[in-house]
Amino acid sequence: MEILLEQLMKPDKRCSVVSICGMGGLGKTTLAKKVYHHVHVRRHFDHAAWSSISQYFNVREAVQGILIQLTSADEGHKAKIRNMRDEELFESVYKIQEEKKCLVILDDMWKIGDWESLKPAFPLHKAGSKILLTTRMQAVASHADPQGFLYQPELLSEEKSWELLRTKAFPKDDGRDPTTINNWELLGKEMAKDCGGLPLAVVVLGGLLATKHHTYEWERVHKHTKSYLRKGKGKYEQQGSGVADVLALSYQDLPYQLKSCFLYLGHFPEDQEIHTKALIRMWVAEGIVSRVEEETPEDVAEGYLDELIGRCMIQVGRRGSNGRVQTCRLHDLMRDLCLSKAEEENFLEIVNLQQMETFSSSMPTTRTSNKVRRRAIFLDRCSPLESVEEARLLSVNGDEGANSYVNLIPQNGTYLRSLLTFHAQYSSIIPKVLRNTDWKNFKLLRVLSLERLPFKENNNIPEALGNLVHLKYLSSKRASLPSFPSSIRNLGCIQTLDLRFYSAADAGQPINRFGINKVIGRMKWLRHLYLPMYLEVDDSKVQWDNLSNLETLKNFYGEHWEVQDLAQLTKLRKLKIRNAKSFKELVIILKPSCPISNNLESLYLNKVRATMEETDLRQLSICQHLYKLFLGGEISKLPGHHHLPPNLTKLTLWESHLRQDPIPILERLLNLTTLSLWSNFYLGEEMVFSTNGFPRLKYLSLSHTFSLRRLLVEKSAMRSLKFLGIRMCSSLEMVPEGLRYITTLQILDISYMPKEFIQRLQVINGLEGDDFYKVRHVPSVSLIVDFMISPLAKANMKRRALGGSCADIIEGWCKLQTPLGGLFLLLYVFDWSVVDSHVQRECIIGDSLLFYFYFLLLVIIECATTHVIRIMGNGGRRDPMLLSSHHSHAADTKVLQSIRCVLKDNHRLD
């Protein structure tokens, strides 16, 4: 690795490409990750980005991802980046690499054409930035930069193979006798030798041996390695062609139920981060996992997932605050094994709409039989679906041709259990196919994922979807739909229903109202319900008590429904309420006699209208299993730490407007690992992190607060902290002195802060900023000035954070006594209404126009009044430099009163 570090950090006259080239399973990605996270690399480069290319990728998505990482974009800026034109995207990525020293990792590039597609985003003539490329193809590395450095990792020696195997296979000191350990070592060394130096094979074999606790089990595995590992040994020189044979032993050793769980992962495209929550629920819906004694099926499935991870067959992506795995992925070679076994067992069919082949992996195959039980449909992400050949096919054969093209003709639906679509947002064919499919033949279907489907206003998901009476999992997450068919009320077996789709007309508009009570009233087996984020609710009463098995309820509309009606949902674990009237409403479900208080694990309260009182928040202490809490809305005062959930691991405060420093209370929550304090959470100027406070905190984020000036961190405070993010805290004077005592800190992310604040942390031309010594020990420091935010938008965010209303803006303007000031503030308000998409969604257009009319009238009055007074005060002569001190605000006050009348009840405008 040292040679790679040297090449990346040595000065060059241009942006050079450093390549890691070698066969699959050799550890290229692992090595690149070590380099990417290395302390010297993080200090050398201003910004870094990682992009997984793989065999099929979308150029636009890749460039978007790189720009988002290089700018540490928040959700607002991510939305702007996603709306950029292609030229803007490439130009922005190019410019930031030109101005700053950036490192971009392009992992697993397969084709020369892929490099040519991305090449315009890199300033190859400019010194400073670097590119690290991993590939199996030496031709790709040579083409990317003929003069660049090429590193080819060697196979592991027998000694290193054994060392790696021992770390994975041997349990920690568990008191076993030396004779047993010696026997295991002899067997292990022989098996490590047979792996031929391929790290992936050694790691997977180690994961397999880690599950064996008796000598006879080790001997049995050793016996099988002779037939499996040596079978692939002679093929190592071919680019990974024998790896499936090398890894097959790990699959053969799986228990029956784990084999099905592993094969199910083949549904997902290469290199995709798989959300484990959805995966587990698909397993349960399919019947792959069932209840064991007192455990729920989801708990059993989570155990299966952990075992596959322990066997090194699945890689962990992200973990949550409580340690649970949130995302996972398959190594591409392990995915090839998965697809190969799925084909052998007629388990799964993948229809690739671009490649016209099944099992879109590195090995082309033919379609499986019509009796296949699972099918995934996805596009190559590298180009649009509508190729010339497809257009010809569909124009000739029409709807029937489209259905045949994706193998969804009626006779193929008889045996189908799962149907998943991926990258459907690029396709106009998939919605057409689904609309014209005869769903009567799909009655055995249990899992249907329609995520991101782009339906138009003039078409929709067919009503025939209600015929899928055995369906247990249905997701339309992030799809674009005019509405959802009311026939889904017939899905009496449904367990997971995700309705978080957007309006086809406008993603920011509420979903057309439909009788939610009529839809979910019959779903007595429903366990997980996700309602649309923006929904027009009708007046009918929802019979929530019919959903006695409900465990997850997201986007409950507190302004239309009564929280007390949820008291009968005794199995509820996760609850998200939008626009709650007050926290007092929750008292009925948080009292000790209600089972919800004992089962609740996650509570999300967004935009609570009434101020949350300390006495009400004390009820949370009853929730012994609550580990995740989001409180959005004003809080009068936090209760003592002993009145908060004792096992809380993740806490978010948003728009709390606290007047007392919350840290002395929060730092005594001993299990807290993640703390996010956002958007004017605190109105004071100073926060103090005291000695021994926050003993387990790993992630701390401070964002969008404009009154905070000082952070004081005492020694031994936050001794486990790994990440600190400070974003848009414009009044903060400097990073705290005590930061230099937090030796565990790995990442410091300073975003959209004043230039002076940033310069204190920089090293410019060898000169260290005044505060650089405080962060010298931090491996990764990301510094982004607030150049991306317009002054108007920044001023508006500060105004909103400080709680000012539109009338306050006008009142302040009256004190300026200048027409120019009035025009500026008019633009100020206009900028607010345009920039803030969430507020814009809630604006009432008529009232907004009336407001602007009054405001413009006020500007005209001010101009005329000031003009007349200036002339009178200067003896009738025009003097633009003279400002009258006799200007009366009578006219302004009258108009101001009129405007206040307009705004009095229109809280939505703010």
C-alpha cells in the first residue's frame, strides 16, 4: 500500500491516473478502500469521492454521486445537483477538481468506453487532483493514462494465506485444549495452501470454518476442499473464471433455509446496496423464513442475515445507531456464484432489458423454464432502454411484444412468487407491460416491487392488481403514479404495504385523495404500513383497531387523525407522525397500561404544532425499548436525563428553539451513539461538553443554527466520537479547543461555513491557520466554504431559523427608510418562496399574490413619500444624498396593519 500512497501524494504536472489491476477476488477494492481512508491521503487531499462503476452503470448517476461527495452536499443541494443538466454536472465536477486537490476512486471499471464517458469530468491537464482506478482489464488502465502508474497486486503467499485464514476462522480464546488447536492449525494450513493465494477464497473459507466447533467438522471441510478448491486452482490465471468453483464450497455447506436466503440476493443488480429491512420482509413474505418459538419471522430472518455475514458470503454496507445492519451487498464474484446456483435450481430469472439475456452477470446464459418462481426485471444503467432494435420489436408486435420481451406472458405467471423491478425510472416499457399484463394468472404472487416506476397521468397501475389475493409484500416507493388502485383493498394477506409514491403530475403535490379506510380496513395481517408523504385525506374515519398486527406505521397524519385511535395497536414498534397537533396526544399510548409504550422502538414526530412541555416529554421514560427518537418542533425545556428513554441510541432535535443548553442533559444518556441537532435547535450562544459526557457518542451533527457562537469541549468529553459535522452555523467563531483531545475522531466535516472560519483550519502555502493545531490529528477533514449559497437564500434561512415571519420582514424594512432596501427585501421574500421547496408546496397561491401586491404597494408609497420629503427638506431642490429625519411611518404602519391581516391566519406562508 505504501507505493500507492507515494504515487497518489507525489507532485505531478497534471492530474494522473493510478491504477490497481488484477483478477477478481484479488483484493483490489479492499486495497483501494484502505488507501481511500488512510490518514495521510485524507490530509493530503481537500476532498475525496468513491464511485462504483461495475459492468453496468449510468454515467449521469456516477457523476452526480461524485459531485455530491466532493461538495458534502446536504439534501437541499443534492436535489439541485440531481436537477442539473449533464453539461452543468460535468462542469461542476471538473471545476472543483481544478480548484481543489481531489481524489476520485473509480472502482471496478470494465470497459474503455466507460472511461471515455467519464473522462470529460476530470481536469487531466491540471496538477493537484488524482484518480485511483481499479479494474480487471489491463487495457482499461493503459488507455486511461498511458503514462500513469499501474499496480498489480500479487497472490498471497502460503504464510500470508494462513495468517488471513486464522484471523477469520479461529475463535477468540475460548479455553480449548492445545491439542485441538494444533490439529486445527495443521488442517487450516493445508486448506489455506489450496486456496492458491486468492484472498476472497481464503476469507470465505475462513467464514465457513468459523462455524465449525469440532475437529471432525474441520476434517470434513478439509476433505471437501480437495474437490472444490483444487478444481479451480488451475484457472486462477484466467480472469476469475474459476472463482465460482473456488467459492462453491461455502454455498454447499449452508443449511437449507440459508441457501434460499442467499439465492434470493441474486434479484439485486451488481454492486447495489441492498436495504436489509426490505430484504428481510421479502424473505418472510416468500415463506423462506418462519416464526421460531417466541421470535417473530423478522427476528429469525435477521439472524439468518447475520449468519451469512459471519460466513463472509455477504458484505456489510452500513450499520445503524444500534449496531443493526442497514445495507449489505454481494461481491461481484459471489453474485456470479449466486446466479449460477439459482440457474441450476431454477430458483430465479433475471430479465435484462438492454442485453436481451437472462442472468445479467459476467456469464451470459439462456432463459429458464416458464415454471420459474422468481423474476427480476432491470435495465443496464449505461444507456436508455429504447434502442433501435427494441423500438422495432415493440412497434411491430405492440403490447403483446412488450410482454413477451420481459417474459411476462400469462402462462409464465402461474408459478411466479416474486416479481421485482430495478432502475425502472429509465423505462417507458415496464409500466406498459404491467398495465397490459393479465394479472389473473399471477394469483400465487407473494412479492411485488414496483419501486420508481414512471407512470404517466393518462395511465396507472391496473385495478386487476387486486386479484393478487396471496400477495404479502407490495412496494411502490418513489414511484410516480397518478393514484393507487382502490382494488388493493382485496389484498387480505398483505403484510408489507409501501405507498410512498409521488404524484405523476408534480412530485411536490399531495396525492389525490382516496379512501384510506376503504383500502386498509380489511388488511388484518398487515404488519408494515408506509403511507404517502403528501396525502389529501378524506373525512372518513380510519378503523385503525382492525390492524391489530401492525408493527410499523409511517406518515400518520396527526392533523386529520386521532392518535388515541392507535391505542389498540398493541404490537406497534415504529411510529412516524406528521403534523401532530401536540405531544399531549401521545400520552394515551405512552402510559404504562398501554402495551405500545413497552414495544415502541422508534418514534418520529415531525412538525409538532404546539410547544412540547417538559412534563409531557417525561412520559418517554416509560419506553424502555425506544432506541430512536426524532422530535421536530418547539420544546419549552428538556426533562432530566432520567426522564428520557434509558436505551436511546439515536436522537434528533429539529426546530426545538431551546433556551437552555441541552448538552448537560443529553450527555448523560449513556447509550447514545448518534446525536443530530438541526435547524435552530438552540437559541443560546454557548454549549459546553463536559468531562466524561457522552461516553458512547460516535456521531455528532450540528446544522443550521445561527445564534451559536462558542463550543467548549473539556478533556475526556466524547471519548468515542468518530464523526463531527458542523454545517451552516454562521455565527460560530471557531472549532473548540478541546477537539484536539478527542483522539478517536476520524472525520471532521465543516460545510458551508464563513470563509474566515474555514481559513483558520487550512494550511495555505505551508502556513497553518490559527486553529489547524486543533484538528492536526484528524485523518479526514473536509472544508467547504458557503460559496454555493446565495446571499438571499442564506439571509432567508437565518430569518427562518430565528423565527421571523413575513410581517417581521416588512416591519424591519420600514426602519430602513430607503426604496432600495424595500426592493431588496421584496427580492428576499421572493427568494424564500422559490428556494424553499417545502414551503412552496404549502403556499396558498392566492394569498401569496395578495401579499406581493401589498408589498409592492408599500414600496411605491415609500418611494413617493421619501421623494416628496427629500424635496421639501432641501428647499425644493432634489438631493439624492439627503435622508430626511422627519419621515413619518404613518402610511407604512397602515399598510403594515393590512398586511398583518392578510398573514394573521396564514401560517403556511411561513
